[in-house]
Amino acid sequence: MILPVLQGGFDLGDENVIDVQTITDAMMTTAQSLTELGIRFLLNLLVCWLLVQFFYYPKSRRRDYYFTFMVFSSAMLLLLFMMGNAEVGVGLTLGLFAIFGVIRYRTETVPIREMTYLFIIIAVAAVNGLSPLYKLAGLTSDAPHYELSTGSLAVLGVSNLLVLGLVCALECGSRKRTATRLVLYDRIELIVPERRSELIEDLEKRIGEKVEDVEIGHVDFLRDAAFIKVRYTLAKGASSSIGELTKAKDFAQ
């Protein structure tokens, strides 16, 4: 990986004084580069696996997104590492945020929770791929000497732990979890505001959930049916990844 060189020079003796500005594209040894790649890749893979396996998957049970998150995080990390330029890497990361943000708001089949985890995966890969690990320890007329920085490793580890801790606190908190479900309702005489309590009671009997709130959508008076978005309390350990799907093609995804 190409590292930035310092401005100035090291005084290593009259015969070994060399201006660092004369060295361009200073490269680490092959062993150091492979070591750096291994550290970054394994750390990124471990953090992303912990996020997906213990926080995302238990609630969503979506194997397709499990595969997507793991492969995307690894590919993103390798791409940033091979580019080896912090400015380009940051620009690429922000560009991906923008692209997937547009996709989220123009696509109905990608839930907001999945897009949020995708953003987290991108951020983790960017941190692990762009943070400096080696420092320039010395300079001779032969070649620059690099060594692994324990301080940089500690900062990188703490950064990943902060992300894991934040996700853990939000996902495993004691606050009440709610989910939404889209219902095609037949008793449209109950959708009027005056009979809201009767509507909620009827929905609780039919879907077997504690209804928190309802929102009336499209009403078809010819078929005596209405679309209702139901927000209900989600039981501990339960998931709701297809609550708003209404078409057969969406269930197959």
C-alpha cells in the first residue's frame, strides 16, 4: 500500500542524509504489505460478521442480505486498500453513500433497516481500509523503514468497538419494539374515526398482536375493502421483514 512520505529529512549522519521529498511512492516490503492486508481484511470481516450474525440476522432472517453484506464489506475493503489513496477513498465512500441513498428512496423493495446496515457496512469498511497502520520509522539511502504502529491499531480497534457497541445498545435495548403490517381490511364501516377503538379491537383479534396505532390508506367502496397500516408491539425475539409486502413477486425476493 502506498503511504504518504514526510516533508523534510532525517539526520542519520553526514553520509546518510537524504531529503524525503526526493522519494516518491515509497513502498513497504511485500511481507509488510501482506501483513497489513491480512490485519485489515480479518478485522473488517470479523466486525461485519458480528454485526450481521448477532444483530441483523436474528430479527430479519434474510439470508440474501446476509450474503450481500458480507461480500460487499470484503469487496469494499479490498477496493479501498488497493487504491491506497485516502482522498480518493473518502470520495468513493461518500459517493457510495449518495448512490445507495438514492436507491433507497427510489426502490420500494429495500427496507430501511437493510439500507441502514448497508451504510454501516460501508462505513466500517472505509474505516478499516483507510486508517494508517504503518509509520515511517527511519530513512536511509537504501530504502525507507516502516514499522507497525500499535497506537494506530488501538485506535482502529476502538473505532470498531464503538460501532459494535452503538448497534448493540440500539438493537438490544429494553425499549419496546414495534413493527408495521399492511392489511387489506374488509369491514370498512369501522374505519371512521368515531369507531377507531372497535377497529383496533377487531384487528387485534384477527392478527393476534397488540395494536399500537393504525393508519387508513386506499379505500375501495366497490369491493368494501381498505388498506390499513397497522403498527403493533413486536414480541421479544420475533421478526417482521415482510409485513408490508402484498405482491407474490416480492415474497420471492
